[in-house]
Amino acid sequence: MARPAICPPELSRRVFRGTEAISEGLITSNRLRHAMWSRYAEDVYVLREHHEESWARRDALRLITGSQQVACGLAAAWLHGVWSPPPGRPVPLQVTRAKATNGRRIEGSDRRRLTLLGALGPGTTEADVVEVAGVVATSPLRTCFDLMRDRQLVEAVVVADAFLHAGVVDPVALAIYCQERYRWPRVQQARLAVALANPFARSPGESRLRIVLVLAGFETPLVNVPVMHAEGRHVATPDLQVRGRRWVWLEYDGSYHEAAEQHEADLRRENRLAVVSGGVPLLRYDRRHVGTAAGRRGVVDDVARAVGTAPGSDLRVRDFLRPAPGHAW
């Protein structure tokens, strides 16, 4: 009977290079082939039970990137503190090479090669490549630019909102960055997304709800503007305020609103608004409303009746298409 494999204590909670562990006498090449180990990339391993944990993925990116590889896409957005994976999903190891470099693709990465200016590219600036916690990654500007170009319009706005709200990119700098690359693929999409972006948006769902109204032709909503009592006391901060012949407040309820404590807080806030609003209605929506064509039509119809202004445009389904789960925001 074969003896069960034993993990060396030095490797039990560590992402490591196989060649280094072998040279240090911690493991043999034969034992490294055991199913207890997970291989991230060539010569980069971790104990399989840690494969999807965030600390392991960050350490793996630290070992993978360098003079040849660059973390990009959602991996770079995560490193910059702009994006977090949904519960139950790991950080994707999205890595790319500059077009000017040679070498094999990282296992599990489907990113195309990029024109990168800076440390890994032939350009004259360092705008595209930075180091974050020891990981070589695309800069916040470049990461935002690439993610916007990879998406349809509404999801591109979601990306731009998130980067602006996090404060890691400046809206003017982002607009200039897009303008300077006016011949790049899908740059028009990115430029329009920047024009529609709002740094005060606090969640992807809120951004999607706002853009439903903007693309339907309503006046651009005010975003997270505090409502104050006549005595100057803060009453509440609705997600959106839409103006027409009349006003209406809109709230986007993410999944956390289903918790009992949050639901109670929502009711108290709604009651405070009703007392001081003088009749301004509050409409509430969630992912079921912004995630389908029928739901979005319902939102548009509700708001049109509430503000007394007909929508000026029809919504296009393609503007709201979402990326595949592994690339979704």
C-alpha cells in the first residue's frame, strides 16, 4: 500500500517555485507531481486546498509577473483595490505579455498580448506598468481602459464608475488617455463610458440603474445627493434623484438589503424621506429589474409616470450585455 503524501511544514501555507523547493531539499520532483499540489503556472505551486484563496493568488501573481508577465484585467483591478470577486469565486489570474516579448502563455490565462508603454514595452512613458505589493501589473489608467474596451457600454460605465469612485484614476486623465489612443480597437466605447461615468456611484447595481435612465433619455440623475431637514439635519442619501416635471428618488437594493438589520434601516430611511419630502416618491429596484430587458422597460415606465416626462430613446439590448462569469464585474 502506498503511503499517503505528507506536506512539508515549510510549504504548507506558501506559494513556491518547484525548482527552488527541490534545491532546498524540501520536496522531490516525484512528490511534487502528487495531486495534493496545485500548479498555477510553470514551476509555481501551492497546496491544493489553498488554490482559490486570495493570499495564494496574490503570491502566485508575485512569482509569475516580472520582466516578462504583467497582471492585467480583473486581477489588476483587484490589486488596485477597485474590484473584489463575488462570494465563492476566486481572483482570476489574468496575466499578459507585452507584444514585444516572446514566451509561452500562462496556463489558465486567456488574455491577449498588449501594447504596453513603460518597463516592458518600447514606448517612452511608464503609464502602463506599475508594481503593486511586489506584483507587476497594468497601471490603474491602463487597467480601466482595457476593461472598458472589453465590455459593452453599460458594463464599461460600471468599470469607469468604480475606478473613479476608488480615487485611483482622475477623470480628466482618463479622458485624455482614451483620446490619445483614438485609433485603438473599441476606444469609442471607452470614451463614451468615461463621458457617462460618475465618481459618486457606490455600487455596480447603482451604476447600471443610472445608465438605464440616461440611455432612455431622461435628464441625467443626481447621484447620492444628501437630503437635509429644514433645520440642517441629514435625513438620508438616496442613490439617485431624477428630475422632470416632478422629482423622484430611486434606490438600488443589492443582495445585502435582504438582511434583517439592513431591511429595518431601509424602512426607517424611507419613512424619514416620506415625512420631509412633500410627496416625492421613492422607487426601489434590484438586479432583477436592471438585469433583463423586461425589467428595464418597467423601470423606464415607472420613472416616466413619476416625473411626468416621456423617455426620449429606446434601450438597446446589446448595450446591457454582460461578460462571461469569469470576466464579469
